[in-house]
Amino acid sequence: DICAMQESLRWQGVPAEAHLAELAKFDEFNYYISEYFDPPIPAVNVLDALAVLMGWTGDTKQIVTKLTGQRHTEDKKCPAHFEQSLADLKARDLSHLSEEDVKRLKDKLTEQVAWQKFDEEAERYDEETPMNSYDVLKCSQACFHLFEWLASLLPEKERPPRQLEKDLKSFRWREVQMQQKGIWPQDPPPGPLERTL
């Protein structure tokens, strides 16, 4: 997905605080999770990692309710609750967790997940994919910013990749092909500048 990779790349090198600030703009969590019976596994892993950090329990819908204050999509939004949740999130770090919970959080952010992906070089589908920013972004922009914030809490060498090398190679190949045809979409500004359509 060209636009998703452009969006992922434009946030490369942006401080984690900018991702937390972006989260304040997104109220899609409740809509997105409640409207899908089975949320995509990369999004589920991000929400599970959030629950570990915050000391919450429950399924993805319950985690989203704790974050937003909304039980259902049609319920009145609770901006004060969401702002407080983000403030609480900002105040948490790994020092608040047991060794076991640090491992659980890290696993949720870095493990292989059942996320089928076509490997163009090998000409086959891989049934599992390691967690990465690009695939999270393809699920949800809000989860992408949450993922980036949570990943920033890990030591740098233990963080998940922004994208897989095979995805970046495929993107660069398409970029060359489409530029030659004059149909490459305009590159967006670097984050956190607003993207225009």
C-alpha cells in the first residue's frame, strides 16, 4: 500500500511525544474496534500492550472503553476522559511494571503475528509477520501512533522495526515504475505537519 508506506516513512525520526500529541486528534478507537467483530491482529497486539502498561484487563473492546470512556460507538464522546487517559499514558513507563509484564509488553510489540504478507522476491505468501509500524498503520492510524509511543518505551535495540525490508523494497520498486509513468502520488510533508489531499 503506497499511501500507508508514505505515511509511515513521513513519521520516521519524529520524537515519540509527537505521536502522543497525534493521538489526541483521533477518536477512531471506539468506532474502529466496535464496528469490527475481529479487529486485525496487529491492532489487537497494540491494544493488548497498552493494557499491560496501564494495568488493565479485558478484550480489545473493553480496553478501548477504558481508554475513551465510551462503551458503544453511538454513545456520547468523553473528551475529558480520553484526555485524562492520554495524560495517564504519558506518565507511565516500564519502571511501573514487573519484569514479567515488561516481557509481555515487549512480546506484544515485537512478536510474530498471524498476518499474511506476500514476499515478492520469494514469490510466496508468508503466514506470519513480525510486528512493525507499517502493518499497524494499515490497520488503524490511531493504533499506529499508540504503537510508536509504546515502542519508544523499549530500549532502542529492542524496538520493533518501522517496516520490513521486503515491504520497503517493494515500495521503492513501485516508486520507480510509477514515477517513470508520471503517476506517482505526491510525497506528503514530514510528520507531524498536516497531510493535505
